[in-house]
Amino acid sequence: MSFIDWQDKIKDFKKVDVRGIQGNFFPGLKQQAAKLPVGAGLEVVQNFDPIPLYEVMQELGFEYHTEQTGDAEFHAYFYKTTASSDPGDIPMRPAALTNMPLIDDELGKLSVSFWDLTWNDSKRFLPYEFRLLLSLTNAVGAGRMRQATRELVKAYIHGLPSAALDDVFELLAWNQGIGFFSSEIGPSTLFQAYKTVKNLEKQGKSRSEIGAVLKEKFGEKNPDVKVQ
């Protein structure tokens, strides 16, 4: 389907204005979206083009169309075309970007565009999973275990072999030092996610089963991973 096929229905969409909302509004929005029947929709109003929403809403069975009506006003229309199971609390979207318009509208737009260029641009040479690993190790070096955990979950769900994670943690122990690894990395949610992968693989669980556990244990319900 295309926007032409459902544009006459947008007048009946529930409008959700998230401009000025502090913190991560997506869990609440996702709950509303998941409850909608096929043929219904949502209109989301934001200060910037809500690019981070598009992929997740597509996973929930929605098509989208966005219109800019002002310098800092975007209306994104999401129309549900297929029934889809809840993908869980995926810690995959940069929810912290939603805080940027609180500081400045232009900063919000620039932040989203920079994220989109970094992660979605077709000119990027390294495979997505490799870039996630680089982001993971950089996050550890900067002390951002919350971000590092999300990158690990994303990389595994997107097909990264756990053997690659073995290499990453071996190199972290080498570069960061045994003391830092033992006191900071070992007790972290990052390492807990890694151990979860390894233990479940030993039990013979499939990647999809392990992915579901990772989403549940290390998604937005986990206060050590959740973005405020």
C-alpha cells in the first residue's frame, strides 16, 4: 500500500503530540500502537522528523507518511496495515535524542539527522554489526555501560555470532586491564547480557529465543539500560 490508499483516513487518527515531553515517550506510544486494529492509525507531532520511530513502527505493522508544517513541526502519520506481534522492549532506538529539542529545536533536528547519517546511510563501508561492536567498545571506554549493553543486544539480534563477542571481551580485558574488567565490566549489565547469550546457547536455545530473552531482560524495563 501507499499513502494515497489511506490518506483519506488520517482525519480519524488519534493525535499524539510529543513536543516538549521530557524523557523517552516511546514505550507509551508503542503500547497505544500495539492495541490498534488493522485499518487504524496514529498521528505523531514532533519538533523534528521522527526518523527513529519509523523502523520500530514498521515492525509493529505500520506504514508511515510525514509532512513538515513548520520550521519545527512535523506530523508523522502511521497506518496499521498488518497485525504484528509485539517485538518487545527493543533497546535499539536512540531515545535520548528526544531530549534534545528541550534544549533547542535546531539541536533536536541536527541530532536526529546525525544519527540517521551515522547508522542508516548507504555509503557506510563497515557492516552494521561491526559498527555496533565499535560503538560498544567506545562506549565501554567512555564508561557508558548502558549504551554498550544496547549495542550488544542489537548486534546479536542482527546476526552477530557470539564468538565475535568472545573476542570483544577478551580485547576489553587486554586493553582496559584485569582490574578494571573485574570491578567495572564483570558486574555490569553489559557482561550480564553476554553471559545470558552464552548460557542460553549452551542450553541449545535458538537465536530468536535468545533475542526475545535479551529484549525482555535488557530492554526498557531494566533501569540500568533504560534511557530517561
